[in-house]
Amino acid sequence: MRDGKSSAATLSFSLFLALQYLKPKRSYFSVITIISVVGVMLGVAVLVIVLSVMTGFDDLWREKILSFNSHLIVSTRGGLEAPSELAARVRALPGVTGAAPFIEGPVVLQRGGRIYTPIMRGVDAALEPQVSIIPTSIVAGAFTLRHNQVLLGADLARRIGAQVGDRLTISSPRSFMSREELVLPEEMTITGLFEVDMWEYDSGFAIVSLATARELFGLEAQAQALRVMTRDPFRAGETAELLRKELGQDFEITTWMQQNRQLFSALRVEKNMMFFLLIFITIVAAFGITNTLITVTVQKTREIGLLKAVGFPSGVIMRIFLWLGWIEGVLGAGLGTGLGLLTLRYRNDLLRWLSTTFHLELFPKELYRLSEIPAHTAVWDVVGVAGSVILICTIAGLVPAWRAARLDPVQALRHE
């Protein structure tokens, strides 16, 4: 018990001296300490801002992808013969909010002597609102899909110079592959333009009815597969297991995570790389802390010698400088987190001010299709940044701590 009290006392004494060393005799704060803390603060703020913006983009892209595509795809070899009955069975399962059949494939679109190759998706107009936002994303015309009528992405329409009411010539790949019969292209009328604010979809997709797609692609089955929406996309794997048990081994169930594995893996790797690259800002600031503490060691040489002369062990001396590094790390991490969150709070106001004052287009709407910078601050990102920075700053105190612990008390007392 006495040893426990002794260790607690030396620990509190080390912390007390560390706090005293932060405050020089002639001023309330040391200038070099302030500079070191500011360096750490800026590094933490940059990390918090960048990671939050990248998380915001990640969430935004996930939302856009899942609003255009589905959480699950149910398919079988040869296509679906009775998609309506299958969709009814799937919708009856817990966690499922919608199911609709579809047909999808590349087509050749001709207009004005030029050829384009978008993806054509055949859908059931009555069920489509259950599985995508296309019906509510019409920016021109109307969501009508009768025979040989087509909806185009707004960017695709701009590329080909078409508008609602124009007619297009569309062919499927089988027109070029069939040797036994001549397959003529179809004439289709544009009835509407959709815009989901994601360039890949707005510039690369055309929507037709199931019957039109079936005829164009020469598909014998009623539908190619079934798109399924769930209540919670992050639990789509659990719903996929329920579907496998309900439908049997003849059906293949694919989740949105599997369909977009490369994209989200790339985003995750990019975010991790940004963290490891930007953490070097903090490491550079930590060198400033090391320099500050070495300076303190030189200034306090006589005091350190006196402490060792009266019997304080080297461990106590080392803890003083480790405490100094820890305190500066905590101050920098706390202030940096606050600065980062404040900047994120007013990020779009700052963006508009820069654009108006300096005429800088830092976030072109035409490129990103967004009027504001998305951001989402994850608690674990902030905790990870703060914890890493505090650890780095504490380690920064090792060199001056080791130097102070090795001082010879006789030589230290003679120091001028």
C-alpha cells in the first residue's frame, strides 16, 4: 500500500513539475511551447477536415448508387420465367421493402451520324418506384414507358443533342452477332429525361419498358433478374441469407457490397492513405515539441541536477518530460479538433467567400454535380486522430527525457 502511495506521489510530482515547466518565469506561456502546440493543432485540424470530407463523399456516393441500383440482385441461369410471383415471395420476407424485375445490357444508339453505347435497362413502370429514384428524378417530360418509348439520362441527352419528343435509332449487340436472321434497329421516342446527380448514371443509361427490352435483346425469359431493396442496406447480407433459404440453391443472390466492391475498396484505401500521409504533418510538429523540450532540458539543467542530487530517481525525471509531451499533445489535439469541427461547420460559407472574393472555383458544380461540399465526421475518426497525435507527441518527449535522466548531478549543478 505504501509503495502504491509512493508511486502516486512521484507521478503527481512529475506532473506538477511538468506544468511548472510549461510556464516560464517572466510570462504566462512559453512562446516556443505555443508554436509547438499550434503546429500540432493545425495538423489535427487538417486531418479531421480531410477525413470528414472523404467520409462525406463516401456516404454520398453510397446513397447515390443505392438510390439508382438496388441492395440485392436475385438472378438465375436462363432468366426469370415468372418474375411477378417471385417478386411477391421476396417482398413477403422480413426486411424487404421492394422488389422489381429488370433486364439490362449495352445497346448501340445512333443520332446525327454518331454512335453512342449506353446501358439500357428494361423496368416494370408500376414497380420501379419501389427500387429506384428514377420516377422521382425526371427533369423533363414524364415517366411513361409504353412500347418503344425511352427515358434518357440528362447528360446523355445533352451529349447527343436530343430532347423530349425526339426519335432515336437503337440496336442491341445481337443485331451484329446474328448470322441466321437480320435484326433491324428499333425507332424509339424520348418521353423523359432523368437526373440522379451522378455522372456515370446520368450519362450512361437509358430506361425502357420490360417488354421493349425483352424484344430488343431477344430474351425468351420474362426478366433477367430481380432488384430488391431492404430496410437497412448495411444488413443486406442478412437479408441475402434469408433469400437463399427461401428460394433455394437455384438462385444467385448478390449484395450491393459485392457489386461495388472495387469502388468502395478504393475509397477506403484512399482514405487510409490520406490519413497516413497527413499524419506526417503531426510528426513534423512533434519534432518541434522535441526541440522545445530539449530547450527546456538545457534551461533547467541546474534544477534537474538538484533533483537528482537530493535522491529523485531517473524515472521521475523522465516522466516530467513525457508529461510535457503528453500535455502539449492533448492541447494540440483538443484545439485542432475544435478548429477542424468549426471549419467543417462553416465549410460551405468559406467556399462561397473564397469564390466571391478571390474568384476561385474550388468546387466546380459542373464537375462534381454538387452545390455544397459533403462532410460527415465519424466519432472513431476523431478518436483515432486525437489518440494517434497524443501518442506521437508523448513519444516526442522520449529523447529529452532520456537526455535529462542521463545528466550527471555534479556537472548539472556546475552548469551556468
